[in-house]
Amino acid sequence: MKHWVKTYDPGVPEEINPDQYSSIVALFEETAEKYAGNVAYDCFGQQMTYAQIEAQSRAVAAYLQNKLGVERGDRVALMCPNIFAFPIAMLGILRAGGVQVNVNPLYTPRELEHQLNDAGAKKIVIFGGSTQVLAEIIGNTPIETVITIDLGDGPGLPIPTPPVDARLSNTIKLADVLAEGAQLEYRPVGLTGDDNLFFQYTGGTTGLSKGAVLTHRNVVANLEQLKAFLPQAAVPEEEVVVAALPLYHIFGLTVSLAYLSLGCRIILIPNPRDIDAFHAAIKTAGVTVFPGVNTLFAGLAMHPGTKEVDFSKLKASIGGGAAVIETTSDNWKALTGTHITEGYGLSETSPLLSVVPMSVSEFTGSCGLPVPSTDIKLLDDSDQEAALGERGEICAKGPQVMTGYWNNDEANSSSFTSDGYFRTGDIGVFDEAGYLRIVDRKKDMIIVSGFNVFPNEIEGVVTACDGVAECACIGEPDEKTGELVSVFVVKEAGSDVTEEQIVAHCRHEMTAYKTPRKITFLDELPKSNVGKILRRELRG
């Protein structure tokens, strides 16, 4: 019994059609024809229409098919910030029948090497500024072809871009792909909902990230769920959406695709930390939908320049990735007139599982109601369903839930219940109205500004630093990022390793948000009788 359905806003359906489009490619091609003259993306003060994005992505697809032999199901990595090249390359990869492997452009060599090898990607489309990292490890990966991106690709803007690393030979420029591909024949692949769409990598409790395999049907379903649940903020051709969340992150990517399907305008923010450029991009744009994480909203709310932004048309600010703090929502509402609507989801669920209804005008501190066509049950330690109001692990079933982790039978067998519910690892409580509240995490995962950080990975990297005997990693509350990475270190006998040396080592091995911000030296770590480190005691 889905007891939350009775709390749905009027008009919100109990079920959606996950086969509304046969694939994301069919969705885009239909949209591009219907809204050809509309602005699809806005970046660097320039705009590109749906027709222009269609033509350029078609050229990319034709090049991939004819020159590089990309076939249905081939994995192609995309490592790019939020610039025009991202949707152009993405739609080209998908239209060629490829499966996109989403890669964080700030990854370190170690992280990138694992992901490319795990996915078996032979081709990568990569921002010039990230090529140094690829050059370090390309010889240890299956990569055969490198297509490089300049900041101005798409409309052909003359924007200075970091040079491609000289160690990479025979790279191909995206601008040349676009020019040559425009002269080649594109052959539609006829994808179905069962075809793989994205490999979305998420931190692994063993220290290695796992590739959540999302199909076209998974993501089509999630777009339809989002639009059905927030109908007032999903008006075709009307919405203006801020894309400040990275598109390689599933939250930012799915929200942008939802609005792409409606013929709306998406404002790409290449670097949200450049507040002046951010303000300039949205100041007079008439923004109606603003997805973000707590840190983004908090930072903007505190910046005096944000007062100059016209938020008079803002309908929905959607917070996800990590818990939204009430103070942040209050400050945001004081600034914009709109509180932050909280949602909840995971890479494995495309990502949206629940969201607060649009009719709720105050901050709830919950992550809302399960979206249409989604079933959530809370299981206790004995795998029995928890009573209403009791804590249990959030387990989800629905058309947006991944098919599994790529080539990881062990993780798949432990991640699903016998009746097919995905175990999220989060502990939640339902109230009588159906609102879901997260109260704990079964796993020790840390969430920094909406990004998952797994202690085992941090501990593995820190322990590899000269002079470190052993360590333990926990998350600690932080006003700015939600949580920060805190590491407790025991030095080897006679070692004089310093905090600065450990941080420098971590920065070399891991992307910035995983790097410890707090290091505490101890003589010994608390352990159980069998020698297991007791992180809970370190949390105090």
C-alpha cells in the first residue's frame, strides 16, 4: 500500500509511462523537430537553438559511426565541464548508439584509470584542460581514440583553452569532428528502452567506484516522474533552467534532460565558483527552475551580488545530493521568495526517488514523497518491513532503478533484496502522510557538497602515504559543505610525517572534494576485539 499517494498534489498521477519515449535519442529528435527555433542552451553569453544542437550532434554521431566505427553498446567516455560541447558530444555519442561513461573532469590519474578500465572505454571525448590527467595513465587503459574539446566549441567562440597535453599523440579536435561529420551520413540505430544509456560511477565501499548501469528506459522514466510531480515547473517552452550542477553528475544531467524534453532553455554554468560570471549568466534570464545542492544555495545566498539577480519568475529551487540545511532554505527564501524543495535519490536510481510536493510552501526537513511509479519500503535488520514511524533501510523499486553495477556480480547480489528492491544503504522513517525522512546511513558514506565520499577509499590513499601506519576516516558536520572529510592518523614508529604532507599526497591521488580537511594524530585507533576499527567511537 503506497500510503503517500493520498498526499500527492491534485492532478499528480500515481503512475507514469516509462515508455513515453523509446529512448533518450527518440526524445531528443522529436523535441528538436518540434522546438527547432527555441534556444536549447545558453553559455558564455551565446545561445544555440535546438536545430543547431541537432545538426552538430548529428555530425558527431556520423563521425563516430563512419570514422571510428562506434556501434550500438560501445562505451565512450565524456570528461567535460558544463559548456556547449557537453550536450553536443553527449547527444552525438548516444545517437551513434554509444553508451556514455560520465567522467568528472577534475579526476586524478588514479581515479580516471580505474574508471576507464572498468568501463572498457576505447574512446574518450575530453576537455583540453583535463588532458594532462589522461596523459599520465592512457597507456594503462583501453583508450585508442582521444577527441579534445575547446571551451568555445559548438558556436565556435574564440575562448582561450588550456592546451592539449603534448604527451597525447594523434588527438582529434571536436571542431574537426563537427566539420567532417557534417559531410557524412548518419545512420539511426533504433535504440530501445533496454539499451544501456549511461555508466554512472559511484563510490565503492571497497574503495573502487562502481559503474551503475542506467538504461534509456530508466532515465526516460525519471524525466517523466520529475515532470509529473512538479507540473507547475514543467511547462513546455516556458521554463528557464540553471545548469550549475555538473552534467557528469546524474542529478544535474537528469534535470537538464527533463527540461530539454520540454523545449526549454538551459543556462550552462561552466564554473559555479566564478560568482561574477554566474551572476551575469542568470541576472536577467528570468530563471524559473534552479536545481542545486546546499553548498551552492548557501554560497549564493551569502553573496551580496545575488541580490541583483531577478528571481521574480522563479517557481522551484530543487535541492538534492545532500541534506538541505534549514538556515540555507530560510536565507534562500528571504532572497528569492522561494524555499528550497528537497528531493532524494542516488546514482543507481537515475537519481530521483522522492521530492517535496510543489504545494508545500515551507521547509520540511524531509525528502518528500516517493514519486509516481515508485515503491519504497523500509526494512529492519532482519529484512522485515518496519512499522510506520520506525526506522529501516530505504529499499526502492521502480522503472528508474538501475539494472545493476557493470561487471560486478558480488555488489549486485548484495545490493538488491530477493524481491528486487534496491538497497540504498540509507536509514529512513515514514510519517503517516508518506513523507520520508533520512535519519542515518547504514554505510559509512560521507556526503561533501552532494558528492559521495567513501571512507575506505580515503583510508587506502592516506595509508599509502610514507610515515602513516594506519588511519580511519569519518565525516564531520560542516556548515558550508554539509560534511567534511576527517581523518585520524597513527604514525609509523619514528615517523615525523606532517598534516601538510598527508594533504599534499591526497591532493595528488584524489579529486579535491575527497581530500581530508581535518587530520588528527592519535597514538592508537579504537578497535573491536577482532581488530576492526570502530569509526563510531571516533565520531564521539
